[in-house]
Amino acid sequence: MGHPEQTSFYDKVYAMVRQIPRGRVTTYGAIAAHLGSKQSSRMVGWAMNHSHKADPSLPAHRVVNRQGMLTGKHHFGSPTMMQQLLENEGVRVADDRVVNFREVFWQPRGTAS
């Protein structure tokens, strides 16, 4: 899957995504900032594009853009799957956006490894 440093970054992203609690969401940018590279939110997005290959699987539906939009929804099995997964956890979604974004936003804590 690419260069070793890219794989290592992806692994760090996936480790962070696995920590997002059920019923909460975070953003590509929050993950990038936590990993020490605020400018890498697009790279976090690329990592998430490949996340279907991750083992164990990831709660990728919990990662949204900075406005709470379900920008990654086309990477799920159907156009509504990301929304369904979030709603199954109690996250309200309307027009492809998390309705209560501020309340359910999860800020990564601690130090990235």
C-alpha cells in the first residue's frame, strides 16, 4: 500500500478512528491536527478512502468534514449507508449533515504515537 511512511501515517489515522466513541463523530482535520500535521486533513481523507481494507474494520462512518457533512458517504456500500450507520448510533443526520454536530463532536485527546 505505498511508501512505508504513508502506511505508517495510515496506521496512525486508523488507530485514532478506532478510538472514536459510538454515537460521536470527529473530522479529518481534528485527526490530522492530533497527529501533528494540521495541513494533512486531505491525507487523512485518503487514508479513510482505503480504510475498507483495514483489519480490524474501522468505524469510518464517524469521520466527517469540518462542517459535519458526510463527504465520505460514496465510499460506503450505498449512498445512504453512512447516514444509516450514524443514525443507528443516535447521531441525527439531515441533508447529508450531522444535525447536532457540536454536541456529538469528539476531540482526539492524549498523544499520538
